[in-house]
Amino acid sequence: MSLRFEALKNLNSNVFNSPDPRVAKITAIFGENVFTLKTAREFLSDEAYKSLGSSIKGGKKIDRTVASQIANGIRAWAESKGVTHFTHWFQPLTGTTAEKHDSFFTLKGDGTAIEEFDGAALIQQEPDASSFPSGGLRATFEARGYTAWDPSSPAFIMEIGNGKTLCIPTIFVSYTGESLDYKAPLLKALASLDKAAVEVCNYFDKNVQKVTPTLGWEQEYFVIDEALANARPDIVLCDRTVFGATPAKGQQLEDHYFGSIPERVYAFMRDYETESYKLGIPLRTRHNEVAPSQFECAPIYEEVNIAVDHNTLLMDVMTRVAKRHKLRVLLHEKPFAGINGSGKHNNWSLATDTGVNLLAPGKTPKTNLMFLTFFVNTIKAVSDYSDILRASIASAANDFRLGANEAPPAIISVFIGQYLTKVLNEVEGRVGEKFDEQDEAILKLDLHRSIPELLQDNTDRNRTSPFAFTGNKFEFRAVGSSANCANAMTALNTIMAETLKNFKKEVDGMIEKGEKKELAIMHVIQKSIVESKSILFEGDGYSEDWANEAEKRGLPNVKTTPLALDAMVTDKAKKLYKNNGVYTHLELEARHEIELEKYIKKVQIEARMLGEITTNYILPSAVKYQNTLLTNIRGLKELGLDEASYKNQKIIIERLSYLINTVSEDVTNMIEARKVCNGMTESREKAIAYCETVKEKFFDAIRYNLDKLELLVADDEWTLPKYRELLFLR
Ligand code: ADP
Ligand code: MG
């Protein structure tokens, strides 16, 4: 029996693990596996506690002796919870998380066995880095890299089965100091933004000493039966289907959206939520998404660095917990054709240490001007650096989604709603006019009294925009579901830092020339509005009209990853990232190289998979069915029946022959095209060739005919699970 039929037969006998019965209240378990400051208070000396606290707040360095005290405290806590091993936990550019477990156990010189975790082991480790991508940063003879503790993200305990491991969040850098991960540059971008934003805040409030970017991600994903997933080699190796005929029912009824969650999935959700709560991930919402078997979860927003760690952790936890339920989570951006793909909206804002959300309209004229300052600077940042944002979300998987019907287009634009459009128009309309201090209309802006209008805008907001203002935050919607948010967040926070710095320079310049502060700010805001107007778009981002209009406006519309990545290494990008201490030129070049390589490998693997599925699975099924028909015709002939009696069978045989020949020819040609690509040495050229001469030329064409075959061949000859089964059976 094929795996397909076995999976179908066993579907109903799958046991559903019921969720942990202990969980009556989330607060009872929330953060129980996290070394929070509260835990630290209990396990650390005053000195160590204070040092850890100030390092979390101010990014201060911790010296070695204190580090040893902290390490001891963390070990005592971890051991009290049954932990025997620790690992430096980091986020290499492969896109997953990495760990190497070491035990606390060690032998003293005289052979005495003890448990130990010293400061040095907490602060720094040297994992074997040679197999992580480095884009040529590490010469092969010097394959070393090290991980370094990030005290701003708390240590946590990962439970896998009965094993428990202490995880220390770390950055991962080469021996010469270049970042090899997602976290290191993110921390640099956040620091740069903090500095730039505090300086601008101080125009309005001298008490602000720290600005913290916040992130609330919304994770979309698919859940399917594991045995069915295992019967599809493409899902096993590519996390997506490379073929599959549209089922009679897709998402057209939209009956899945916000419908009741299927019981088996619900048990899974409660289980991974429980695991997440223990890890301090503040999940808040869960619901069905538009496509069948598609779901979403979202946490309460957090400081960006923590939020990114929590999202990466969550993706890992979900994947592992799903196994217990014999389910498979697909985080891929486009697992199924013809229905929605998955994204990860990044809700982003800026919070001050005085408790103000800088992107929430204020209550007084002064705070309104502060809001307008940050609001307009964000628009300006996106306008000036839309190519860099586009590059930050580019991946082979996201290419299937961006610009498709349900996803934001590859054109970056900003949606702000009717009301704020009106406000900006008013401000802009007064270019050249002299404001005076009593200019109520401008300084008051009436924003606070218009909150209901803002909310109105917010509720019927435009879902087709890749970057939308949603009341008190911006929502970057083009981020892919499987992506590490750090990439998008590093880009966004860096461009914002740069824009704020330039803003301040201009305002200061005017103040020096004798302009009053508020008026100088108003003038620069006005100028920014004029300069960034073309990025604002309120209409339907999915429409053809918009693509045309955007072109007229000169907005880039780069549809494929190899080309979108160009923006990473322009002089503009190098200057931007260097100015903000985020990436050196060398690091950018290396990352560009790594992204290109990732793209090439993904397309390469999918191309191979498409070939294998065609040759080893689908064509044999088709031939078998053809033989059945031939036998049937022969039998009918033997009975002396004429051609009319097997007319239909003959048509199917001919059709099968045509499809079999066409796909095998296409597959052969695709292999040839791949060979040509593989002969190329320059990564960009190779990635473009893979995109144009392999992916674009063959993937859809082959798939088209495979799907036709699926619709033609007898169901019991078909060995690979169909969309209907993958999407609707649980
Ligand atoms: P939606 O209708 O898009 O689901 P929500 O208000 O539920 O909107 O918010 C979605 C996400 O935005 C949540 O993860 C939430 O925590 C996050 N969010 C809300 N306010 C902020 C903020 N100030 N900064 C960052 N994220 C935020
Ligand atoms: Mg949202």
C-alpha cells in the first residue's frame, strides 16, 4: 500500500494528546522556565543582581568575576528544575536556531566529579562554526567563530521530552568580529535607533533617556496531518507542494476564516501555547486564517530583540509540539498554490522610558507635534529606503507570495488612512507660509479629538498595503512567515535611525539660524512630507492599476529575490549601515552572498524535487493507469466490440501520452538548464539564471501538466496525497 493510503487509513486512529491539565491559569505557568529578573533576585547576590539589571537596561558590560556569580546563580536555578546541560542558543543565517549542548558535569584535576558553570562559559563559547554560512567572511583555515552572551534576553530552559536544557541567548560572530547571525546586527540597529530617537524626543521632553522599538508579530502557519505530509516528498524536503490539482473546494467559501478551530488542531494549539507560556512568550490570540488548514497566533508586543527571540523560539516549539500530535506545521510562505500563503505581519512602534508610544497621537498640542514628527519620519524613512526594506524580506519562498493575489505587492508603499492623509495634506498645503507660534491649526492638529476617526480608519483599513499605519503602530506586512523577523527589523530600525538623525541635523540647523524650535520642526516635517509623498498609497495594492501608477511614480517593483537583493550592496546601503554601526561593507557583501546562495540552493532543491516527483511518482502512476485502459480496450476488442465502445478510453490514453511526453521533455530540459546554471561561478549571475531559466521557465509549466495528470489518472493509482486530503482531513 502506498504511504498515501496508509496515512488515509490511519487518520482516524491518531491519538490526540490532551493538553496539560495543570493549566488552569496562564499566569500560574507564565515564564516558569525563564531566568527573569524576579528569579535573579532570588538566586543572585546583590552585586550580581545589580550588575545584571543595569546590563539589561543600559547595555553595560558585565565583568568576569560578576559573570561567574551570575553563572552560578543561573546554574543553581536551572538545577533546581532538573537541568543537566546548557547551550549557547543563537540564530545563524541558515534561518533556524542552533545549539550545542554541554553538560555542567566536569572532572577536577584529582578526578572528583563536580557540576560547574563558570562565568567564561556563560559569556563566550566556540561552537564549531565551519558549517554555518559566512559568505566568505571566515577563511576556510580559520573556521572559528564564537557566541557571546546577550544579557538583554533572559536565559531559559528548553524542555524536549524529559530532557531539559539551559539556553543562553547569544550573538554569533567571527573571530575577527563580523556578525554571522541575525541578532548581532539587530542589537546594533536598536542601539542606533535608541540614540537617534532619544535626541529627537528631547526636543519635546528632556526626561526621555531611552527609546525602545517594539514588535508584535502575527505568525501565520498551516497545520496538516503528519502521515499525509510524510507521503509527499515535496513537503518533506521543501516544506511546500510543488504540484497539486486544485480541489473542488478551496477557500472560496471563506468558511474557515474565524470559524471554529478543529478539535485536533485546538489540542495542538493549547499544547504549544502552554510550552510557550512557560518560556515567557506572551501569546494572546489564536484563530483560523482564510485558507483551509491555515491559522494564526500573535503575542502581546515586546521589545524588538525579545520579540524576535520569542518568535524564533515559537517556530521551533510549534514544530516540535506538532510531532506529539502527529501533525506537521508548515511555516513556508506558500505551501499550496491557489490558496493564500502565509505571512508574518510585523507590528512596530517606538516606546519611551517615560511610557509614551511615539506613534500614538498625543493628547496635547506638544505631544501631537511629537507624534507627527515620528510619524512623518517613518514615512520618510520608508520612502527613502524602500529598496532596502524590500531586500530585507526577500527570499525564494516569499517570492511565491509577494505580489500574488492575497499578499502585499513587491512594491513598497505606505497606507496611513483618510484622516492622517488629510492632516498631512493640510500641513503640506502650507509650504512657504510662515507659521507663527500662535498657529493653532497647525500646532494643535486636533489629533486627540479625532481618535474615533482614526479608529474608524483603522477598522476598515486597507489590507493590501505592505506597510500600514494602524492607529498606534506601523504594520510591516510583507515579511514572510518563515523569516526571522530580525532581518526586517534591522532594516527598519536602521533606516529610521538614519532618518531621525538627518531630521535632527536639519532642525538644529534652522534653530541655529534663529528659528524657533517648534517652527523649525514644523518646517522640516513639511519638507519631509513633500519629499516622501509618492510612497503614500491608499488604494488597492493588489490591482494592476497600482503597478502602473507606481511605475509612473518611480517606485521600484522588484519581483524576484536575486534582483531585490541588489539593494543590500549599493553605495547607499553601505553608507546607511556603516553610519549606524550596523554592518561594515564587508559584512554586507558577505550577507548578500549568503542570501544569493540560499536562494540558489532553494531553487535547486525544488527543481530536483519536481524532477523526482515527476519521474519516480507521477509518470509511473500515469503509465500504470494507461496500461489498465489498454487492457480494457484489448478486452473489449476481444469481445468483438467496435471502436465506439472504447472511444473514451482511447481519448484518455492519447491525452495521457501527450502529458507524459510533455512533462518528461520539460523535466529533461529543466535538468539541462540546471546544468548550465551550475556551471556559473558568480553568485548573482547564477541566482538570476536559476530564477529565470529554471524556476520561471519550468516550474509552473511542469506543474500545470502534473496537475492535469492528477485529474486524469484513477484515484487508486495515485500514490501522493491530494490537496483535498492535505487541506481538509485532520
Ligand atoms: P490586528 O487587528 O492586526 O490583529 P491587534 O491590535 O490585535 O491588531 O495587534 C496585532 C499585533 O500588534 C499584536 O501582536 C499586538 O501586540 C501588536 N501591537 C499592538 N500595539 C503595538 C505597539 N505599540 N508596538 C508593537 N506592536 C503592537
Ligand atoms: Mg495585523
